[in-house]
Amino acid sequence: MKSTRGLFITVKGTVQGVGFRPFVYRCALQSGITGEVRNDGTGVLIRAFGTREMLDRFTRSIKETSPPLAAVRSIDIREASADDPPAAFSIAESGSGQASEIDIACDTAVCPTCLAEMLDPSNRRYRHPFINCTDCGPRYTIISALPYDRSNTTMAAFTMCEACRNEYEDPANRRFHAQPVCCNDCGPRLVLTNGRGSVLTNTNLIDRALEMLAGGGILAVKGLGGFHLVCAADNGDAVARLRLRKRREEKPFAIMVANSEIAKRLACISPEENALLESPERPIVLLRKRGSCPGIAPEVAPGLPTLGIMLPYTPVHHLLFLDSKFPALVMTSANLSDEPMIFGDADAFAALSSVADAFLTHDRAILMRNDDSIVRVVAGKPIILRRSRGFVPEPLPSPENVDGLIALGGVLKSTVAVGRKNDCYLSHYIGPVETTQALDPMVAATNHLVSALGISPRAYVCDMHPQSLVASYAESTELPVVKIQHHHAHAAACMADNEVPGPALAIVYDGTGYGKDGKTWGGEILHASYAGFSRFGHLAYLCLPGGDEAIRNPGRIALAAIFRLLGDKAAGALPWMPPVEASAILDMVKSGVNCVQSCGMGRLFDAASALLGICTKRTYEGQPAIMLEGAADPLETGSYGSPLSVEEEGILIDGSALLCEVYDDLKSGTPVPKIAARFHTTIAQATAAAATIASQQSNCTTVCLSGGVFQNTLLVERLVPLLSQAGLTPLLHRRTPPNDECISYGQLVVAGAKRALEAGG
């Protein structure tokens, strides 16, 4: 007779609230194992008894398969005493203790099984607007603490009916310990109200909402992580009215369509893009418009060849599309321009009563806002442009211990990151943190992660800018403060994202960052480790007449650049600029008064866009560069002369010289789309040449590409092959955005490396 053995198995990661225990229970029954499985502060604990063959089959099942929302980071297996094994396998009550190694699951789109139930008239959850199970639904946005029990979520306010309780307590049911489980009899209530919160109707809410949308109305709809502002995407008047009320001049709106087949009628979609659209994360996917994009008002994405499209991810979204009344709905974050997404009912009524004609809301509280994620396929691979719903707070790796470090990120695209052992937990997208009021969402996101993950803060990490509002906040606390250079954080984030041990070359192209020499950086060629970096080169400094005013009106940068070529004749170089304004700008340039020097690559792209008359006034961040890319002819492969040189201060890319060539080409009558493409190609060629020189100087062949400029598909697709042809290994961000959202991650791993170095030294 074969002898019985015992194993003690510890599984860590995102393994609570995702159906992991019933999954283990089913594996045990299939393998003939006895024992038990329970949750505790470290993850999921399993005691398993059986023959060697049975245990091998059982452990193999756990390692090779897992529930859809689970993310296993480690499985530890140890021998255990096999004396007096139990006769069956059971799911035990959760153990007590600190939630020190449990991860929080992400918010996820409603799963196909729940959706099928919701659409089945014979099912007791027919048209239930909050249907969910262990494979889908809210997690991060409703949880206050770990372990993930109903009492630690905003669902604690709702008492389960007997039918739901039976499902919740049945290990064979997919709603076993699904904490948000509910039904039409015991769950949250959907309601349609006016801007004062007064109920408009208690029956046929969805039909009434659809009638309002069909009549050109604007709705505020409460979703997983906050409110959306919604209108019919084919109604240009409604979209224009939404722009006016929201104070959003030209920045594109995202749209939602019923399914990927409809999306394909509006946009050209590759298999990779389609997979992203249909993924459980349900991000907004940035796609190229198909022709004239019939059924979508031009006001949705003015002047752009792309559309941001997403599919329904909550039950309410699916209900809005049931009768196919609309080809698409504008689905944009409910906020006023550049403010955080609104997620509380009281705040929504106060801030949006003059924006929305009605509110489709409910009484399940959202504990933490979580905006829609945005993804774009670049060079055949997904690049995250906004990492939020569906991806947060999945942990990211760190090469060093970052326990207790709290990184506060950048300014415009802010996130925070907290460290627990060698894991980095990035918050949802917060947005600009430029005012004292904007600090509140940042602090709330920090406190939520710290509390839920059971972290004891030991130090704050922030940018080294001497006038940083975020740094001032950190310094007002009693904790030590570590300051990290902006572009070093970018480089470290890309390295850590790709698990590069370092050192590596890093090309960091963005708009603005405070440099170690006190100047404005942003076109950097670095040789970086996690603990430090050297600056091998950069974009030659550009003149920004009027400082921030030149960022809003990038023609000023272009005019200052071509002054070098034309002298005073440059006053007439930009036909769209009033002569009086051009003359005043040139006076500033000649005197040097109120002129900021910047080597930001983003500023060079802005200047080229304005010089070509594509975007002469910036109404949202990145607009000139985005429109420049959109205007470029993808079939044009020509370029200009190399703006690269090696000087005493290092490798230089002369952006002003390039802009002068662009101007000459424009005056000769070359079409703007061809010039825009040649500009991109020249930047790609100069960057590849600079990286090759830096590689020879450093004996390093890994090149990390970071910064918001690398959200540009055309640039990346022309640069990556050139780097590879030069024998270099280019790396793009994989799990974090290349823009400033990754700054907190980079700050965290740099601070961890510096701490380890100090401890070892």
C-alpha cells in the first residue's frame, strides 16, 4: 500500500478575493487529496495529504492553472507530518494576522458568464446592474483593508439575501466568498436623478436614460471607479455642448461601443489591438480612424487621425447598449478640465449639476477613484499611456528592498508608489498636482495603499525641484525625504520594468524636468544604474521666450530657433502670427530677457508643429506633438542632415538647426505631411547615432527608452529598427507608461538602491 505524505504549501500574490480557495478545493477533489485551504496574512495556506503521485498531480495543477483574476508570485512547498491526516478536504475560516504579503486584486470587467446570466430572462439576476462573481467586478475601488473580506469593503452596507448567502458559502459555486455578491433583492440600487439628487423615475431607468441621450442630453453615469460624462457620439451638438460645459476645448473624448465588431467599422484594428479591447482590463485603446469614421461626430477627436475606443465593462454599460440605439457613446471622465475624476455622489452633484442633465448613479460607495486606462500598440507591442483601472494595483518588481518607502511622483501625470519588501505598488492615475487642493487626491491615494497593504512608512521620495509643491508636502512631515532627479527616475523605471540589473543607457525624451545643473532638462542621453547616472549628452538648449507662455504658444520656440537662420527677417516667418507679437518675441530673444533655456525634446516637437502651422496654440498637454505625428505621411522616408555633434560637454542634438531645415523645406513648397515625417525620421536617426556613440563610450548595449515623447508611434517605429541595426538592444516600457506616471516607480527603486548602497557602505 502506498504511504501517505503531507505537504504545507504557501501561495503568495493576488490570491484572495479571486476564487483561489475554491480553485484549490476543486484541484484537491480531482487529485484525491485531503487536507484544508485557508487565507491568512501571508496569502493562501494549504495542508495537503496523499500519495506522492496524488500530491504531484495536485501541486502541478496549482502551478499551471489558476483563476482568471489570480496572480501567483510565489509558491513555497515544504514537507509536513502525515500523522493523522483528515478524511476529506475542506475550506477553513480565514486566519488572523497582519496582511503583510497579500496583494489587492484589480477592478475587472464583468465576465462572460455573469453577462450571460444578466441577459437571461429566466435568471434571477436578469438585468441586474451589479452582477459579479469571483472572476469579475470591483476590487481595488471598494476595499479599505486586507484581508479581502466583505467587512473590509463598501459592500458591508448591504446584507446578503438567503439565496446570495447560499452561493457565497458554497465552495462549488463561483460566487463562493465573492465579497461584492448581491442580486436585485439585496444589492445596491440604481437611480436616475437630477443635479440636486432628486429622483426622476423609479422604473425603466435605463430606457429613460437612453431617451435623454437620444434627445441630445448629457448624463453623468457612475461606474467602477468614478463618474463618466456620457452623450451620443454621433450628435455633434451634444458633443460640442459637453466640451463647452466641461471646459475642454479640443482634447479628444474617448468613446464606448457595444462590441469589437462595431469598433472595427470605426477604426483599423490589428489582432493585438482587438485582444486589448476585449481583455478583462477593458482599457481605452488608441486606434487609427477608418476613413471618415461614419457615425462619429468630428467634435469627438478634432484634428486627429485616431480614436480612443473601449468596450463596456460594467453591467450598467452593457444595459445602455442593449437595444443598439447608438453606434457609440462618448464616455469621458467626469471632471472639469485638468481636475481629478469625481467619484462621490455629493461631489458629483456639486461639481457637475451645470454639466450633466441627469445622473445615473447608485448607492454602492466608491472608496478610491480609478480612471480608465489607456493603451496603444506601438511596434506590435502594447504601450500603456495611462495605468489605472484594470492594472492597478498589480505590484511591480524592484531590484532592491523598498519596504516602507513612499514615492510621490511627478507633477502633471501624477501617481504615487509605495514599497513593500521588493514589490512596488503604483496608485491609479491621479492627474496634475499643481495646487494645494490637488494634494488631497495624492494623499488619499497614498493613505489608501499604505493602509490596505499594511505598510509602515519610513521615508518619502520626491523630485529634486527646489520649488516642488509635492516636495514641500513631504518635508512638512516627520519622515526623512529622499530627492531624485526626474530623468534618472524615468531611466530607472524603464530598467526596473524590464528587470534590467543595470547599468544601461537611457534615452529620456520628455518636456520638462529639473536638471542637476539647475537647468530645464528633457532630451537626455544617460548612462544609468539604479543608484546613480552620468549625462552623456542631450538636445542642445532651445530658447523659450516667455517661459511657460512659450509652452502654451510653441510658435515662440520656433521663432527663436529660426532667428539663428534669418535674423530680423524671422519676424515674418510665421504667417499666422501677428507682426507685433513676432517683433516682441524677437526683442526678448535678442535681449535674453524672460527667456528660459530648455533641452526638452517635447518642446522641439511642439516647435516643429507650430512652425508647420499644424498646432499653433496648445489647449491640452502634448497637443502640438500629437497633431504633428497625426499629420505625418507614414509612407515618407526622407530625412534632413544630421543635427548630431560631439562637443566638449558631450553628445549634442541641435534642434534649432533641424527646425531651420524644416523651415527651408516648407518655403520650398514641400507638403506639410512629408516634412512632418522627415522631422520624425531625422530625430530617430540622430537618436540612434547618439546611442551608438554613447554605447562605445560606456561599453553598454542596452538602451532604455523613456519619457512622454516615446508615446509617439511613428518615432518609435522608426527608431527601434535603427537601434537594433546598430547592435543595440532597445527596451520600451512594458507595464508602466513611458510618461511621467512612471516617475513614482523610478523614484522608489532609485531610493531603494541608494538605501542599500548606504547600508552596505
